[in-house]
Amino acid sequence: MPWFEAKPFDGAWGWHWTMNRFKPDEEVAGRRQIASHYYPLIGPYASDDPAVLEYHTLLMKVAGIDGVVVDWYGRTSYFDYGIIHLNTEKLAPFLRKTGLKFAVCYEDQSVAQMIKGNALPVPDPTAYARDLFRWLGASWFRDPDYARVDGRPLFVVFGPQYFKDEAWSALFEGISPRPLYLSLHNRRGPADGAFDWPLPAPDRGLKAVDEFYAKSKDWPIAMPVVFPRFHDIYREAGVHELYGSIEDNGGKTFTTLLKRAMESKAPVVQIATWNDWGEGTNVEPSVEFGYRDLEAIQAARRKALGTAFSYSAADLRIPLEIYQLRKRAKIDSGATSELGLAAAALIRGDVTAARAVVRRLGAKPQ
């Protein structure tokens, strides 16, 4: 979720940290008051901060994650849609440097929101979407770092919620190769398959995951989901009632789902989520859970890849050291250059060289 704005970097706190109720400028026991039950290990951050983008992508690389699915609302400057798009473009060079892929999860509910707010760029919603998808086809879908399955760009839709199922074939006309289209929970219309997502409705939770595996076994493709829990902050924030909850179970929810997904031999497994702090599905390191879920991913990748995956749990601590040193070395060009060398060493798997740099520059052990 590339939607976070933080006052120390952006000049103001964005909605996803405040939800118009919480006050991050106020601290209790050393923690800023944010719209989340959990607290990022680096504190609340900005999604366009280069130090944060480096920290996130280095962590993903060391954890064994192959890429990012970005929650994306198009390119129009309405609500924070434009900021999310710009932040995605700022993320892309860090993904490229780290060797990670990216794809988008398109939120077509944004079309209804723009119509409601009289902000749709053109009068015809279908024409707007076709123009947007043509842009995708000519830009991101052609990017060598965009995720592909069997040569086709992966295109995930959270729904669809606005466009009817039968409309999607027309929306993709003229895009070559045609994107591999996955709809939410169920294979809808011309979708090639579907992806799963945490469903915290009462008495659903893990039962819904069982149902997804059962109904997807005959689809051409399915993307199973792995998540640690669901514990949203919406009621406390006054946004709306809770969606429900899914228990963390001391990490067993995540490890059980991860094992099942890896054994399914699905071409793509999605972790939900890296950093949806408002819904509490974060696997990004937190004060409460530390690196626990990333260590579980490491173990799964090590089992699948053997000696081809060499990062250890201790190596997950290096990106934080680099991040902390970045924040300390804002005007020290020499230290900044050395930290770039440390990041490059970590990316290529030379953790000894990376660790030597951060120790030399004085990072405190975490």
C-alpha cells in the first residue's frame, strides 16, 4: 500500500495514519498515535521517502519475496489516487535495483468514487477505463520488471466493483499481449482465474480459504492468499463498523496458510499484506511481531530453493541498520555513498560486506 504520508517527510500526516481521528504528533510511551493496532518498527513513515523504499525492498529481497502487487486506483488526482500513482512510480526504481517484480491490483471502485465527486476525467467511464488500460499496455505492461505469468502481464482487480463482468473483454481490446486477469475470490466473466483475500466476516475467516481452494482447482490459474491475521482499526477510528477479525494464533495462521499455498504449486502466491496497517494484516516488521513472518517466508523459500536461497534470519536486521544510518547521514555524502555499497552487497548476497559497512558506520545492533 503506497498511500502513507508522514509529516516529518511530507509536511503533513496523511489519512491512512490519522483516519481523521488519530494524532501522530502526540506520543504515548514513545509511540506516535496512529490508526493501527500495531506499530511499524521504523515508526509511521512516508511512502515516497527513498530511505523507506530502500528499507522495504531490501527486506523483501532478504525475506525471499519475489515482487510487489501495488494497490492502484489509476492516475487521476482525486482523493489520494494521484499520490498513490506517483508513489508507485517512485517505488519502481528500488524494485528494479533489488531485482523484484511488480504488478498492480486495480481498484475499479475508484470509477464510482470519481463519478460521485464529479472528477472523472472524461464523461464516459468505459472510455476512461479503456484509455487508462491503453496507458498500462504501453507503459508498465511493457516494463521488463513487470510481473508476467506465461508471458502475460499479471493484472489483478479488487472486485470488479464497478464494471460488469462482460465489460472486461472490451476494456482489454488492443492490449497485446492480453493481460492475465484475476478477479477477487471468484472467477468472474472473462477472468483467467481469481485471487483470494482475507475475508473476516463472521464465521468465514479460514473457512473461506478452504472454499477458495476447492472451487479453484479446475480454473486455469488461481492465486492463493497467505495472511497473518485481520484486526482492523475502523471502529476505533470512527470510519465504520469492524469488518470482523481473524486471529493471529501466535503466528500459526500465517505459517499454516503459507505451507498450504507453497504446496499448492500455484504459479503466484500473494501475501496479504505487506503494510496495510489499518487492517492489521501487515507482515512488515512491527514492534509487536518483529521479523516473525518474514522469517517464516525465508524458511519456506529455503525449503523450496535449497542452497539457491542463502539469506538467514539475522540478515533481515541489516536493512533496518541501513535505514537508521540513512536517517543519520543526511548530509554526509561519504556515508551515503558507503550505504549504497552496503545495500548493493546485500542485494547480491554478500552479507559479510554489507554488515561490515554498517558496523563501520556505527549502526546499533537491533
